[in-house]
Amino acid sequence: MLKNKLAKKFLVLSLLYLSFVFLSPAVLAQANILNVYVWTAYLPQDVVKQFRKETGIRVNISEYDSNETMYAKIKASPDAGYDIIFPSNYFIHRMRKQNMLHVIDKDKLPNLQYINPNLLRKPFDPNNEFSIPYLCSITGIVVNTDYLDSKNITSWQDLWQERFHDKLLVLDDMREVFSIALLTLGYSINDTNPDHIKEAYLKLKTLLPNVKIFNSDVEQNIYIDEDAIVGMGWNGDINLSLAENPKLKFIYPKEGFVMSIDCLAITKNAPHLENAYKFINFLMRPDIAKKISQEIGYPSPNLAAIKLLPKEMQDNPLLNPSSELLKRGQLQDATDEVLPLYEKYWEKLKIGE
């Protein structure tokens, strides 16, 4: 009898052991991995390392250089294995409409309490069911004060001056570029009127003689190396560039400017859902959000993180724009109904037609 009991016990233990040997590696791999698809150089490595040290979860990083690239990849391969992505606000709108994102369980994100309520419940995601603000960016004018007097450059319209022939850096971004023309014409950056879009295109055609280069990938280096001395730029990039070229100045144009909220979102088919929640909550922890803003150079939506910054950074309008200043900003919305029209004119513009 005892012998039979021991045999059964041995059999059970053996089966448990075999299941551990053959199943555990896969299970453990699932439990200890997170796949993140993020903008190039937009997530500090020391933050990723600290997360792994605290949780044991290994974060695999893949990078993209535009919302369009990210969107196309997720659209084409929804089961590619990515857990977290970082779409800008107007792509959140598009992706949630196309059922590409996972509905967020806010009960699993206690650090959401630190996010500036003025950046929540925006039209692109009215109840923040699909997105959490990560960093904010503003598009403005960049001037090298070694060559130009920044006091005489206050608006987008100034970029059309003949003295800037073959001098401008213009971002290689369709919506950003059309926005500066729409703003100078007195329209919204989200205009969907075909006549207004054509008018913006014709306005941009007259800017082409002043354009030296279209670039978004290494815009920061171009300004640092003085290969361009005036043009468009993002506040965070210029904020970091000042360490290497203090003659650069960022100007908030008087007509207004594009604001973007780059968000944290979970893909519809995220294979490591619980790990995704852990990572998002970790990124919203004030000490971590502070570190991200300092290293990446862009404004944080995390109010508690801002309070942890050194005073000179809190007072820096590039890293912490005032509420009054932000009133001039406009958030990009999705304009899918006229996207082909924008794309047609953008292609013509890029080839000089």
C-alpha cells in the first residue's frame, strides 16, 4: 500500500517536473518580456535598465522615425508582438477608430494621478480609454543668433523673406509644413476645406526658393553644425542642442504653432499585457518621468515630475512652457477625409511642382 502511494507520488512529481522542464521556459519568457516600439532615441536606456532591475522584465526596443512608419507596420502585422507604442495624438484618433488599440484599465495605473488634467480628455481620445500622455512637443522657429537678429523674426510669415533664400531647414513632415502655411493664412492647422488646402499649397510653393533642406531625422545636428541657420524645429531638440550650440534660439510664432502629445498606448493584440501596464505605470512615476524629460529634452505632462526638476529647468520655457504661451498652440487632429488631397500636394511640393 505504502509502496503504491510512493509510486503515485513519484509519478505526480515526475509529471510536474517534466511540465516545468518543457513548459516553463516558454511561460517564463512570456512573463519576463515586454516588446516596445518607440520613436528613435525617445526612451532613455537607463530608464529601461532600471525597470528591468526593479521588475526582472526584459524590455525589447524597436524604433521608428515617423507615425506613418509605426502605423503601417502595426496595420500590416497586428500580431507582430509589440506591446507598447508611442503614437502622436492624431494617430491615436486614427488607430482607435480602426480598432488597433487595447482599452486601458486605469485601475492598473495608479500613477495616472500625476498627469496634468489639462492634457487629458482631449478630442482625439475623450476619455483616455486608449492613451496616456508621455511627452509634449511644440513646433517653432529656430534662429542662429550668430548670424541673425532673433528680435526681427517673430512669425511664420517671416520665413518667406527674400533674405532667407536657400537658408531654411524645413521639417520633412507633411502636416507640420502645411500647418505653417495654414496658420499664416489665418486657418486652423486641421483645416479640411479643399480650397484652403490648395491655398496653403500655393503659399508653400512660394517658400521653396528659401528651402535649403527638408529634414526631420537629424534636424538637431544640422542646427548644431550650422548647416542651416534658420527654419523650423521642435522645442525639445533645440533644448538639447543648446548644450552644443548656445547661439540657437527657439521662437514661439505669434500666429500660433503645432502642439503634439506623444502618447503611451497598448496594441490591440499585446502578448504581454500585464507587463505593459507595469511599464506604463513605471514611466509615470514622478522620479522616472523627471529623468525622461531631462534626458529627452521635451516637456513632461507629469506635474509631480516637473516639481522635481531643478529651478532653472522649471523656469525654462522650452522644457516647461507657461499656460499663457500654450494658449497659442493647436493640437493636430486626424484629417483622414482629406488626407489624399494633402498627400497629393505634398508630393508635388517635394518635387518642386
